[in-house]
Amino acid sequence: MVFHALGDPTRRQIVDQLSHGPASVSELAAPLPMSLPAVVQHLRVLQDCGLVESEKVGRVRTCRVRPVTMRKAERWIEERRTEWERRLDRLDEYLAEQSDK
Amino acid sequence: MVFHALGDPTRRQIVDQLSHGPASVSELAAPLPMSLPAVVQHLRVLQDCGLVESEKVGRVRTCRVRPVTMRKAERWIEERRTEWERRLDRLDEYLAEQSDK
DNA sequence: GTCACACTTAAGTCAGTGCTTAAGTATTCG
DNA sequence: CGAATACTTAAGCACTGACTTAAGTGTGAC
């Protein structure tokens, strides 16, 4: 799941770095204080939920972000937030109507 | 952290239910296949990250969603997504320019 | 061919998470 | 007051998640 993937600070950092452009596995690993296999495991989580995609050319795997999946995650939150806000608006309307009487 | 909180399916269900209106702890627990203390623990996570707030009146605690925090989470993803998309646009522009020459 | 590079796979460790049950506290109702 | 309600706290336990190291595999450069 997308939110589970974004729940880890390392994975957010990877997404952050990838938002500035594609990168190889070792480029992504460079700034991170952990072993390369650990980074590969994080990348796997990000790919499994569709936040990141990658292709291997020769011996280097290049990763990039998938905006479609990010958009879906945004929407999930947005829908619940706006639902709540619409409810509040209806409530305000109702209260205003009542005080007019 | 917000994304960690949303990473759990039970907590997403709670947020979902709360988006339709405030609810008490036992109302939130009713549809969930687990004990009430388990639900309280989930609520604690949701409150600690600011996604939910609650107040106790008498012996019933009423919970509601905090749209401000939801908006922040949306933005985090949105910023990375748009950053990536802007990068792609600039690249397109550059390529178009090159092919004109 | 051989060496270095860029991963990849596998196995194991250890802390954190998501539950449980059992017992408590505070409030309301009769 | 006594019982029922609505949580609350605490302890324990199984499982998952985030690492590690060690040993592969496939590619490119010389």
C-alpha cells in the first residue's frame, strides 16, 4: 500500500530525490546511511505499490517516480478531507437558517 | 508521522468513517473486528500525528478529523509529483527546441 | 580472459506494531 | 448507594519491518 510505503522516512527521502529526476540504485543509496541491499529493499516496497518504476539497462537500474500513483494517494486524502469540509458547510447553512427563524 | 498513521488499513477505515462526521470511540469500534482497547490504540496514533482530535464530555469521547493535517499530507505528495511533472515539461520544451534547429 | 562495477539474493537479527486479556477509573442512571 | 456504561491502563505475545553481512549474478572495460 502507498501510505505504508510513504510511512518510512528513508522511502520518503528516496521519493524526494526521485522527484528531481531519475536516478540509479547507487545514486539513490549514496546519501543514505545504510547498506545498498537495504536501499534495494526500500525500492522494492516503492515499486510494489506503484510509486516508483525502474528499468535495467546494462548493469545499471534507473528508477523514476510514477505520478499517477502519487495522484491516487493525494485523492484518497483529499476525498475524505473535502467530505468533512462539505459536511461542515451544510451544518453552517442549517444553523444560519435556524437562527433566521 | 501522518503517512505511517495512514499506512494501517484499520486507521484508514477510522479516518474514512470520521470524514462523514464526528463519532464516539465505541461508535468507531463497532464496525471493526477487534477489541475496544485496540481501537483506542489506533486512535492514539491518529491523534499523535494530528489527523484526528477528540474531546471528552462526561464519559464519552467524541472524535473528529483535522483537515489541516490532511491537507499537509496531500501537499507533501503534490509537491513531489508536480516537481517531477515540471521537470518533464522542461525536458519536452528542450527537445522540441532541439528538433527545430 | 579477468577484473571491477552495479546490483541481486539469501539468511539472520532485533526493535517496533498490532493485537489480546484483565483489571482499573470515571460518569450516569435508577 | 449500586449497577451499567464508556472508556482507560497495563502487561504480554506473535508477527512484521528495517536493517545487517555474506555470497551470488550479469555487464562493461582493458
